[in-house]
Amino acid sequence: MECPSKYDDPSELLIAYAEGSLEPAARFAFERHLERCALCRELAAAQRELWAALDSWTPTSISSDFDERLYQRIAAAEQQVPAKYWRRILSENWPWRPAMPVAAACAALIAVFLLHGPSPEPITAPADQAFAGPQIEQVESALQDFEMLKQMGLPSAQETSARQKM
């Protein structure tokens, strides 16, 4: 048998041995181990002493009026202790008590509105104003303007920027 002290908690085996609830084969194996292991012998002896002390203990008898005296002491202690703040708030004579369900409902509505309220719609341009690249009319108009400039002999924008760089 492997030494139970090597495990994290050997107390289960020791308690079962001390109370006599081990199976006969496990008890025999543990007793053979006790012959070789001094640490387990000490632990088993301490466990046996503890069980013997518990077996010899007899509880003291209580008086017949124990319950009555206990309840009287509890009632006296409750009267001496000032009422807690929350007990005063939740007492039956609290004038704002009916407002609690209304406040809870309002809080729930606010939470729902904040979580599931209307989301802002994205700003979109109308379909006829959507930018889908240069329109054909714009391109044609720009080309006509360039041809008119060439006919008039005015320099184009490219020629003007090239001259300025020189």
C-alpha cells in the first residue's frame, strides 16, 4: 500500500480506519502499512484518541424551559438594537412604498429605450444626385470648352502650368 501521507488529504483514510468503517481488505492493508510507517502510526493514534474522546463525551441536559428563555432573549435583543435604516424604509408605515413599483417600471422603460431606441439613419443623397462618376453631359461640355479654347488660341491649363515651371 502506498503511504496516504503522500496525498494532499490523507485524513479520509485515517478517519475511516479510526471509526472502523474500512472494508476488511483495506483495513488489513492499512494495518500492514502502519507497521512500517511511523508518521501514519502517529496520525492513526491521534485519530483513535480523538474518537475515544468523542465517544466518552456526554452532552449536558438542557432545562425544559430552554426554548422559552431563548426566544425571550432574542426578543429583548431585537428591542434593544435600533432599527436598521433599511427596515425603517421597508416598514409598512413608509409613505413612499407605493411609489416603488412605479419607479421600477420607469427605470425599465428608460433602459429599454436606451438599449433598443431608434437608431440614427445614415445620410444618403437622393438617387438622382448620387455620385456615380462623371456624367456624360459634363464630359461633353468640358471637351467642347477645350476645343473652343484651342480655336481662340488661348493656352490650356497644362500649357500654362508648364510655362510657369520654367
